Amino acid sequence: MNKGLKLTDVLVTIVISIVFGVVYKLWGPLYNVVKPLGLHIDQLMYGMWFIAATVAFLLIRKPGVALLAEVTASSGEFLMGSEYGLEVLLYGVFQGLGAELVFLLFFYRRFDVVVVSLAAIGSAIGSIVLDASKGYIGDLALWNLSLYISARVIGSILLAGIFAHILVKALEKTGVTSLLRQSSAADHDALNR
Amino acid sequence: MEPIIDLKKLRLKFPGEERLLLKDTNLTIYKGEKVLLLGPSGCGKSTLLQVLGGIIPRSIDVPMKAEHRQLPNSVGYVFQDPECQFCMPYVDEEIAFVLENLQVPRVEMRDKITEYLRKVGLHDVPLHTKINSLSGGQKQRLAIASILALEPEVLLLDEPTAMLDPYGTKQVWSTILDIMTDQTLIVVEHKIDHVIDLIERIIVFDESGEILVDSPKKEVIDRHLPLLKSHGIWYPGVWEEYLSCKVRRESSTSTSSGSIMIMKDFHVYRKKEVYASVDELKIDQGEWITVVGENGAGKSTLLLGMMQLLKTSGDYEIHGVRVIPKIDLSRKIAYVFQNPEFQFVAHSVFDEVAFSLRLEGEEESVIEKKVDELLTKFSLFDHRHKHPYQLSMGQKRRLSVATAILNKQKILLLDEPTFGQDSKNTFELLELLEKERKAGTVIVMITHDERIVENFATRKWMMKEGKIVEDTFVTKRKAVYS
Amino acid sequence: MNAMKETWMYHINPTFKLFVMLVVFILILLIHNPNTLLNVTMLLFLLFLLFNGHSLKVVLLLLLPFLLIFVSTSSSMIMFGKGDTTWVKWGLIHITEESFFRGIHIGLRALAFGLLGLLFSLTTKPVNLFYSLMQQARLSPKYAYSFLAGYRLIPIMLEEFQVIHRAMKVRGVGRQKGWSGIVNKLKAYTIPLLSQSIRRAFRIGVAMEAKQFTTNAKRTYYYKIGFSKRDLYFVCVISLILTSAYILSTHFPYVPIQDVRYETTLTL
Ligand SMILES: Nc1ncnc2c1ncn2[C@@H]1O[C@H](COP(=O)(O)OP(=O)(O)OP(=O)(O)O)[C@@H](O)[C@H]1O
Ligand SMILES: Nc1ncnc2c1ncn2[C@@H]1O[C@H](COP(=O)(O)OP(=O)(O)OP(=O)(O)O)[C@@H](O)[C@H]1O
Ligand SMILES: [Mg+2]
Ligand SMILES: [Mg+2]
């Protein structure tokens, strides 16, 4: 209908993503404390790094928002001096694309838990692709690798899928989403009465 | 004359609302006119102004239509709330942002910025100052400066001085008077006294957003004052009128012994620095104290300290009991914040008022009755299902006061509870408070309105630079009601 | 703020700085020789220490997570990675020579990335970065100004937190006890914080458009970000670091391993 995102869409997406950027930054040390425990328990926490994409999309419901949100959150994390450095930018792009593609597959029309969880998996795949090219994860023993991947996928469904959905439902109750979404045709019709 | 704004049959409705807010409104404004929009709080003035500025529906998606809609090419808009109209962190960057939008060459920017700041009387502020460190009055003047940079055909002002002290108010309006040339000006303002010299034409709305009168200023003042009165709108002489029809009695200064509040060497801190202090003060039952002083004098800081919301030191007693720092005083004191939005914790107007009753474990049927009664009194009943943020400025203010006075705490701290109110709601509120006071409640209230001090207060604190420099008892209150 | 000195690195064109760092990032990804990587990391660390411009206290605080990341990144590869020359085998844990060095290598790489990133964020002001991105990388102002507004909101959100806290206190929210009290409290903070920032962002958007900000029109810039000699210095320093690291590692290797990958098809 209209070309691209409106300024307010972009602003809102970016602002909440920066909030999540702060969360991402704080999540890093937490994750790294759990990580040396081995056996990839840490991977269950990984999904938090995909949450900006799903939350922003659920709020604004427009194409491009998931990608923008994830890239913003990661660059926010980066500019706050992330210990992962430039890497987070690249991860942001891949994770955002993963989620965005899933939403695209459903023509940006579905906003339920299932689709959001699929989008979270999409992000997880994005991140695993990068891991593979960087961290030599192919060189992990096979049993260990499968544990790694399944833990990450489960974690993303829990955090970036289900938790994100709950969060947005709670936000909808505050009425703030009425600012962001288009007014309904019924409201426009009422003008003619 | 050539019309610059022309609206025919404008209809507008907020999503999910039953009623049309504006129904078939016609409005024509000619080039160079200076117009004042008057009307009771919540009648749709701010909304209409946003339509005139093109903000609705371009930036805010509200269902609307009009048979004919002619709007000016460039408008400058000063918002009701000083906090949410800046998009850059520094003074110079804020004005530069406008200049960038207008594609002014970079080399000219610095001179222009200095020029606009000088025009609004901000020349003594360094260019690269953080906007957050400006006082309320300075902020509104900066907003006007950045609007000037737009060089708009039409200036739209939505109560630009609602939060300012009398001095700041005067300055802002005289700034506007100075800079006005042949631009068109449309102002929304509750109190006409400030703007009366500036304007030529007055449009009066009623509660339901219908235009009642649309006439030259003189005609409205000469002929339509009763109309303004009956719709609860401020007009020159409203106080005299109000006082004359009330039974006057001498003030009954409280006789009960035993102080409710005692402060001694009391200091309030922000970021480890003292921002307000009291040497020694006693407050007795039945007192109504008004705190006055210019913007930034430390009035709000003092009240926040009394509520233990900021760090304090020194002796502080309530009902003879020493207050332990940081303790939760919400059972003893009710508080109204300067910014009403700071107060809201629930998602609908009804729940907002019901909130504290529910905390006390009251029964739902009792709650409903009490809440509805109060909402009716504050002209909020029709809006009970709305989110507090969806209310108009004046409605938000009333809601925040309503939530505070429901719980029957014996001490009320109110930070500018009457700003942005029409006269009807102001008097309602004041009378309600007076009733509470009679019943023994202590009221400490910040205000910039001298008339309230004269007519309702029993005592006045004048604050300056964080200190109470004057503490006087108003022995002859002009109005006390039975 | 703490004592801060603007070194020459502060005056490199931000877009250019970012670009060069991205190139270095990719080059580091292509290093499989732990000797070379160790040299690179050490030299980058030196660069970081010399020119980040912040006081030692701040720097140490910021570097703390780096130790953690080194340990955490390398450990699982050390313990569970593939390899033939067994050192320790204990239950599921299987440390081999190959997995050990691969683990160290990954840890070093994470360290190098982190240093590079921190150096960038410590020496770049967001305002300059986004003005530069608009001017040199044609980033749409719509995004650039939104980012800037977002950064400005971070401290405001911290204040918002206080505001919410005060409202809770005044309205007596803290009085509820027990588990539901805690959950309520958590919800009572996060949801308003998010919804408030959404509202605030929306209002700023409205104010920006009211100031005739249009997303596709041309615009001029208050801050002009150009190029200077320092950009050249920067490229020289970086090239010097990379080449000397490479040469040193071929002539004076610390360990006799050339490639940490398990099955390498040798291309060099
Ligand atoms: N987003 C919204 N959703 C639903 N109703 C709204 C919304 N915004 C405003 N309203 C309602 O529209 C009416 C007009 O609001 P508006 O802000 O225009 O009033 P106003 O005349 O400026 O009042 P005041 O003098 O108190 O500022 C009010 O009753 C308000 O509750
Ligand atoms: N959140 C804050 N952080 C730091 N300083 C503040 C803050 N709020 C206010 N101040 C400063 O504290 C001083 C007193 O402010 P305060 O809000 O108490 O003034 P006031 O008398 O209530 O003014 P007004 O009439 O504008 O409400 C001012 O100098 C102000 O700049
Ligand atoms: Mg209004
Ligand atoms: Mg104040």
C-alpha cells in the first residue's frame, strides 16, 4: 500500500530495539558465566538474542521490521562496547534475515505463537550458519553438535517465540499498540453514519 | 481576504470510540488572522489543532474525513507538553535539525541559530547546551525558536505556558507578540488574560465539540460572557463573579493543637546535592498551604522529599512519629505528581481510580459505586474505559488528582493540580479540597495561580533557590464555604 | 564522566573506520594459524591500550568480560572438539592436542574481535557516526535520526525507571507480598518501561514530522564529516599490524601448528 515504513514505525522499532540492545549487552556476561559448564546448557539462553526481531514484528506487523529490529539491537549492543565486537553486527543481520524470511513465508499476515516460534527458529538457523563458518563447530564431536543445535533451537522457541508473544500480549493490554497499527475500516465507515 | 485554512464538514473519531469527536465542523481562517480557540477541557481543541497542522492524519492515524480540506503549506506547532517536542539532545542541534530539513546551507546555520535564539530571548544560553538542563520556560522558548526557524505561514500554539510561572508566562507571550508579523496565529489557551492583546477573533466550543460562537474578540467580550460562564470557561472577571455568588465568611484558622508534620533541618537531595531545604516548620491540622515560586525554585523537589521519594536528611515527623528515610508513606500521604502521566499504573481510567481501593481489599460493588461517583464529579465518567494516556491534558490532570483523594489519607501533597483546567473543573476541584480540609486534612499544594492563594490558602510558602524565603499566614481568606 | 582524552583515533572518519575494521574482521576470520592470530591479538591490544583515550579504571572494567569470553568460547571446543592426539579422556570430555589448540585459537579470535569492536565504540561518538553514515554511506536520514533519538532516550529511560518506581511507591504497589507480588512487580516495571518508550518514540516521530522532516527530501548537514590525514595513518597502522604479525609468526612460531582445522585441504 504505502512504500516502506513510516517514520514513526522506524522510530518505534529502533527505540525498542535499543532497549533490547541493552538487554543483549547484559545477557553476554550472563551467558558466558554459564557457558564453561559445558554440555551446552548455555545454548538454551541463546534465544534471548533473537527477541528484538520477533517482538518488534509482533508490535508493528510490517515487512522489514524484524530485520531492522535485530540489526538495530545488535548495533546498539556493539556501540555499547560488546565483548563480541563487530561480530554481533554480522550475527544481527543473519538472525534478522532468518526471522524476516519466516514472516515473509506467511505473507506477513500471521502473528500467532506458531509463526513467531518458527521465526525464532529462523533466527537460530541464521546464527548457526555463522557459527559454522567461524567457530569450527563442524569439528565438534557429532553427539555434542546435535546437543548444541537442539538446545539452541529449543531456547529460541522458548525465549524469542513464546516469551516474546506473552510480552507483546501484555503490551497490547496497555493500549499502546493502537498507536502503531492502522485504524480499522469499521472506524472509517463510522464516519459516514 | 484569502482563506489559508478551509475545512468543510470535518468529521473525526478516535478508533474504538462510540462518538464522533468532531461532527461536520466548518472552519475558515484567513491569512494573517489571530485566532483563539476556547472551550471546556476535553472538547477537542488539541485534536482540532493537530488536524489544522496536518499532524492528523499524516503522523497520527485517526479516522477522519472532510468534504473540503485546505491546509497551509507550512505550519509551526508548539505542543502542550514541553517534554516531548524535541528530537535532538542539544539546543543548537535542535534548531539545526529544522534548518537541515529546510536545506539551509551549512555555513549559514550558526548565524541563523544565534539569531533565532536571540529573538526568543535565549541569547545568554550557550549554543551547545543540553536541552534537559533548561528550565520549563526556557524549553518552551526554545520550542518557539525552532518553530521560527521553519518560517511558517501559520503558527499553532497549544497552551504553550501551561506549566510556566507567571514570569515565564509573561515572557513567552511577549516573545510571541514580538515575533509576530503577518503570520497567521491560532492559539489554544484556557486563560484569556494573557493572550487577549494578541488575538482578534475567538472561537468557542462546547463540551461536545460544536462551535458555539465565532466572532471578533470585542463582540465575544461584550456580548457572550454569560455563554462562556455557562460552559465553565475562564473569562476576565470569573473570580469576582465566582466569589460574589458564594457566601463569604471569615477564615476559621485551625484551633486544634498538636502538629501533623514537623520538619527541622530538613534537606532534600538530588544526585548527592541539596536541592531544597527547610530550617524549621510545623504544619497543623486543617491547614491549606500553597507553595509558590518561580520555575526551578525547588518546589517539586521539596514535596518529593516530604513523600520520601528523594533522599532526605534531618528531622521529619508525621503525627508525632519519626519518619525513617525511604519508608513507604503511601498510607499516610496522598501525592499528585507535576506530570500526571507519572502517576498512572493501570490501563483504564476506571482501574486507575479503583486501584488503591482494590489494594485495600474493598468489595467490587462498593468500589464501582465510589469510583463512578468520583469520575462523575471530575467530568471523567464518559471516559472511564479509556487508557489514561488517551485523555486530554486537563483530563489527565483531573484523573491524577482523583486517584489521590480517594483513599482518605490525612495529608495531601499536590503538585500544580489545577494547570490546564477550565474554570468549572478548577472550582469543582478547589471546593472538593476545601471540603477535605474542613474535615481535617492537611493540604500542601504547589501553584502558580495567585488567585488560588488569595482565596483558598491559609498559608503561603514562597520558595527561592531551594529555600522557603517567606512563610505567611493568609489570615483573611476571601472565600470559605459552608 | 571519567577523565577522557580524545586521541587521533577519535578523528578518523567513522564510516571509514568501520569499513577498515570490517576488512580486518574478515581477514582475521581467514587466519587459521594460531601463531599469527596470537601476534595480531597482542598488537591490537597494544593499539587499544595506547589510543582508547579512557582512564585505566574504565578500561579495566570494560575488559573484564573479555577474560570470561576467552574462557567460555574456547572451553567447549577444548573439551568436546574432534582430534586424534588424546591428552585427557574423562567421561564425555575428550581433550586432544588438536582440540586444545583449536579452542585457544577460537578464544583468541573472539578476543581480537572484541578488542576491535570496543576500540571502535570507545573512540566514536554516535552523533558523528550517524552523520558520517548519512554523508558517506548514504544511510537514509530516517534511520540515522531514529538511531540518534534512540540513543538520547537511553538515559531518559533510566529516569523513567525511577519515575515508575515512584509511582509504584505513591500508589502502594509494593505492598503486595509473596510470589504473586514479585511477579506483579516485575510486570509492573517491564511493561510500563516498554510501553512508555514506545509512546515516547511515537511522540518524537510526530514532533519530527511537525518540523518538516521528510524522509526522502534532500537535506544539508550541521556537522560536516570529511576525511583527513588520520584516515591514512589508520590504514598504515592496521596494515603494519597485520603484516608484521604474519611475518613474525612465519619466522618465530610459538607452537608448531600451522592450521587448527580438523580436516584441512591445504590450499597454501
Ligand atoms: N487516542 C485517543 N483515543 C481516544 N480518545 C481520545 C484520544 N485522544 C484524545 N481523546 C479524547 O478526545 C477528546 C478531546 O481531546 P483533546 O486533547 O483534543 O481535548 P482538549 O480540548 O485539548 O482538552 P484540554 O483542554 O484538557 O487539553 C477527549 O475527550 C479525549 O479523551
Ligand atoms: N530529575 C532531575 N534531575 C536533576 N535535576 C533536577 C531534576 N528535576 C529538577 N531538577 C533541578 O532541581 C531544581 C529544582 O527543580 P524543581 O522541579 O523542584 O523546581 P520547581 O520549583 O518545581 O519548578 P517548576 O515550577 O518548573 O515545576 C532545578 O534547578 C532543576 O533543574
Ligand atoms: Mg489540549
Ligand atoms: Mg515543579
